[in-house]
Amino acid sequence: MLKKILIGLIIFTGLVMVAVASLFIWARGSAPKTDKQFLSQLKGEIVFTRMNSEGVSDIWKVNADGTGEKMLYHNDKNKTRTSFPYWSLDGSKIYFLMYDLTKREQQIYEMDADGENIQLAENPDRKPEEDNWLSKGANLKVVKGDLYIIQNGQKKLIYDARYDGKFYMGVSNVSWSPDKKYIIFKVDGLIIVADTNGRFTKLTDGSAPDWKY
């Protein structure tokens, strides 16, 4: 009897694992695809982070149309952790938070737009840690993982995270494009760009995007 119960539990566990795996594959398979025509309308540059093979997020840059992707800063997993890159107000520099593992302290660093001249930021005109992790854009709101814009006091759905089977992750790192015509955000390790009518496309893999023209 006990043997039959154990066999039943093993079979049940196997079925559950298959179901979970199938759900994960379906969710990833239904993730937003890159719409090159949509991206071709976009201008400017976007700085962001991307997890590397060592599990640490490096700093990258890409044109808003999806071209010219370039790594700007690669972390030594034993020495540094960087996060939340942001353009300076004039777009000539990129600020970011750096945590020094040897000193156990975090400070704001800066580099040129091409990734050169990395140094401690003495007088940054923006402070990354002051920006909200979920949404830093006026009239942008994340509710239960879904993204809305507020128009005339009403919520308009822009991106339903459940559409892609990723409600458990939801939308974050939300902000406007400089001209307020597009919205950029992260969902499930992807950077997505949407217009105010709810059309959206995948830009690239990554997190914490910040856009400048």
C-alpha cells in the first residue's frame, strides 16, 4: 500500500513539474517580439543595465531604434556592483550607483556618454537614488503589475502584464521618453517601449532604462 502511495506521489510531482515547465515556456514564448517598424520611428539613446553570465548587471547603451548596442561598464564580480544608470541633464554624461564590495560603500559615479573617463561624480545634476524604482514618470501608474497612464483623471491601460503570462513579475522601471510620446519600462527582464495608444515592442534585454534625445 505504501509503495502505491509513493508511486502516486512521484507521478503527481512529475505532472506538476511538467505543468509548471509548460507554463514557463508558454510565458516566454508569448513575450513581446521586436517590432522593427515601430522602433524605426524612435530617436535618441537609452542607457540600461543587463545581467551578465556571472549574475551581475553591467551598464549598456543602445539607440532607441534598437541599433548600436554597446557595453559601457563591466563589473568585476568580486569588486563592484553598479545600478540605475541615468543621463545627466545635458546628456553628456551618465551617472550611476556603484557599490564597492571591498570598501562596502555606495557612491554616485559618472562616465562620458561613450563609457570613457569613469570617476566619482563630484557635482551630479541628477541623483539616481532619488528616482522611484517602480515609476518615475508623472501620470504613469503601476497597479498590480499593470501599466496605466492617467488622462483627465482616468486610468488608461497601456500594458497588461498578464497578457504575457507574467503577472507574477509585473511592470517596473517606468518612465516617459523625453518628448512624452512614448513610455519605456521593464517586464520580466525585457525593456519594452509603448506608445500612449498601447502599441508596444521589445527593445532589448535589460533593466532600469533611461532615455535621452
